[in-house]
Amino acid sequence: MALSVETCTAQHIGDRKEQQDRVALFPHSSRRGLLMAVLADGMGGHSGGAMAAEQVVHKAQQNFDAYAPADESAEQLLGAIISEAHVIVKLTRFTSEQDPHTTACVLLFQPGRVDWAHCGDSRIYHFRGDQLVSRSSDHSYVNMMLKQGYLTPEQAESHPQKNVLLGCLGSEREPTIDHGSTAPLADGDTFLLCSDGLWAYFSDAELGGVLSAHSPRAAAEILIQRARDRATGNGDNCSLVIVKLVEKKAEKKPPAGPPGSPPPKA
């Protein structure tokens, strides 16, 4: 079964003064069938967070352009992007007055499989149809407390330290990097990368329903509008990348005319 790829990136500044999220989606510079999606949610003072997030996108494109599957595994590529971006973000602290930090989500699409890595609380979702297959685990204080049984999901949802991160790029400690992958791919597989300015307002089931029922562009418009409505004037930067795999329909050939007849007009 041949699959085609439908994609969309979208952002909204929310109710903040500056857009510090960055998103990108780009093909490999020379190898057909390879695609990379990146999302970073920057933090750290005026322009500092934006600069940190920009470094993730820059490093992702740089390393991806040099990627050769025969010489480097997908996991090595993705891990190197996040680790090297972390070093660059730390170095910017010496050339600026900011204390920049950022999350990072990076997905690599290759024929028949998808690999990803993330650090922080920006999320990567994989849906098949409207059903959740996997979701990245936030590197946050509240999520750690939830995993250890000290908080219920309801308590975690409204916890005052919900946005405290235990892992991100630019901090003194080395970034926590989690990896995931899926293969083979199927019709209806949808991958969503998004910042907490979006996912904070949705259940997994609602996200899956919207992504399954709509094209990536329409889904992005619906999700951002709902997030804005639910933020009630206090929304964070809101960003997402959607990649949806759909079965490629065979092209119908026009019926052949009798021998000697002219070809049908285009």
C-alpha cells in the first residue's frame, strides 16, 4: 500500500508579548523520502527563549542535511541534534544577558518508519485513526510526582508547579532525551508535535478525534481556535506540527479510443 504525506505547521502568539516557540518541517537536501519535523518552546527572558528555540531548528536542519542512513542510526542523529543544540544554547549565555532554555521535539520520517526524540514538556503524539498509539512523557516535576503516585491525574492538571521542568536544553545538567519509534506505518497514522500552549487544553481523545476527522490544515485551525477560546485571555505561545499518512489513491486512466483515433484532450 502506497502512502502519501499531508502536513501542516501552525503557530499563534497567544496572549504573550513575544513568540518564543519555533516550528519547522523540511525534506532532506538530497535524499528522497526523508522528512524531519521540529518543534521547540523557548524560555528565558526577552528574546532569550526565541534564540534558544531557533538554535534547535538550526541544528536539526544542519545535522539532517548531513545525515546518511548507512553511517548513522536515526537514534544517533536525533540524540546528537538535541545534545549539540543544548551545548550551543548554554554557550549563548556567555554572549547575552539572558538565561535561555528550550524544549525540543524532533521527528525523522523515513520510508516505512518514524523515529523521534524529545526533551522537556513539548509533546509528540502518535495516533492511528482517532486512537492514541503513544505519547511522549513530560520531563516535569508534576509528571514525576504523578508517575510516583504522589498525585492523581486530576491533581496534576491543576498543580501550581505544573510548568516546572526537570529536563530542558540550556540548563546546567545534561538534557534528558527520550526516544521512540514506530514501524511499519499505516493509513491513518498521524503525528502531532505541540507546545504546552496547545496540549494543556485537550484530552488525548479530543486531539485524536480532530486529527482523524480533518485534514492537517483544518485540524490545526480547529485546535488553535479551541485553545485560544479556552485560554480566556491568558494563553501561552501555541505551536504545532501535524504529519498525516493517507493511502495514495491510484490515478484513473482515461479509456482508450479505437485504433487510429487521436489521444484524449487534457
